[in-house]
Amino acid sequence: MHPAGLFITFEGIDGAGKSTHIAALAEAFRDAGRHLTLTREPGGTPLAEKLRELVLNDAMDPLCEALLMFAARRDHLQQVIEPALARGDVVLCDRFTDATFAYQGGGRGFDLTVLRQLEQWVQALPDAAGLRQPDLTVWFDLPPEVAAQRLAGARVPDRFEAQPAAFFERVAAGYAQRFGEAPARFVRVPSNQSKEAVWQAVRTAFEQRGWLRAAETRA
Ligand code: TYD
């Protein structure tokens, strides 16, 4: 018998500081003896990584962009996420469908009805068993102007990072809307505070669900 798989996703606008906390959480789960699958979207399989290159760098219209995000997601679910969950892994995935609703829906203003339809097709489980959704989504909620300051000059921006401030305002609103539609699936972590305070909030959310033991000393 292996433990039940766990599907955890991480969301937030660019600059919100996801990567550090994903790495820390991976270590905490390893310490707890769990097998991990660490992955990201768009990407996570050879095909999806090719689609990532295209979607982050080549000009295209919003429908094309949304279709490629979901095409990459379909391959990722089939090749990596579902097999890992079946093995009992903890799957830590840097972004998932909430990012499509926030960036393509909010940021680009693309039709949410179409995104919902794509979500239904791509995340359908076999035998009409419903939709694959994360067991928990950690949303690093950061005011867009703070994220912009953090990102300024940090690296060569991709097609999304190069967008103006108004785009990130809409992305942030897109995340807030998604959160409002399914608050039980999310933990919202206010991220305009020290890295240590953000990490404590993340760690506590996992302890409260019984997924990690309470740390004796907190970093
Ligand atoms: P990101 O996690 O920021 O990668 P990195 O830290 O390496 O830059 O993700 C890449 C970008 O892809 C990010 O700007 C958000 C965008 N994105 C979408 O627009 N839609 C999606 O569905 C996903 C998963 C990501």
C-alpha cells in the first residue's frame, strides 16, 4: 500500500516568489518520506516543453495561445501527472489551469466560456469520474506593482513578463476571480511580506491538512 497521491499547484503573477517556496516544500515532503514529482506548466514532458518554447517566445493570437496551453496540459496530465498520482507521489506543479484563466482569460481578455470548455475536455477523468483538479492550490497573492519592482531588470523577459502593468492588474484580478469560484481548493498566501513569513504561511497550510508534521523549529 502506498499513500494517496497529492496534486498541489502553485500560482501567482510573475515575481511573486513561487520557486523558492516550491523548493522548500519539496524538501519538507522528502523529509517526511514522500516520493515527489516536481514539474511545471507549460511544460513537464518533451512535447509540452516544445510547446512552452513556442508559447513563451512566438507571436500568436489568444485562441492559439489558449489551445497550446491546454495541448501542453493534456500531454502533461497523461504522461506525468496521472501516473505519478497513481503511484502515490506528491506532485508539486508550478502553475496549472488557474494560470490560463488568469493570463489568457484575465490578461488577454480571452473568452472564459471557451476556457471552461477546454478545461472540461482536457481534465476529464476516465469513466465520467469528473475532472482532475488540484487537491490544493497555493496562490501567492502579491500586488502587481510590487511584483513589477521585484522583476525589474532581473532577467530577459518572456512574452508575458514583457507585458505592461495593466496586463498584470488583469492577471491578478483573474486569479482573484478563480479563487472566488472555488475558495476551498485554495490557500491564499499574502506575499507582500518577508520570505520567512510567506514560508511559514505555506508550511502551516500543509501542516493543518495533516500533510506535513508540525516543525519543531521554524525557519
Ligand atoms: P513561469 O512559472 O513564470 O516560468 P518562469 O519562472 O520560468 O518564468 O511561467 C511562464 C509563463 O507562462 C508565465 O509568465 C505565465 C505563463 N502562463 C500562461 O500564460 N498560461 C498558462 O496556462 C500557464 C501555465 C503559464
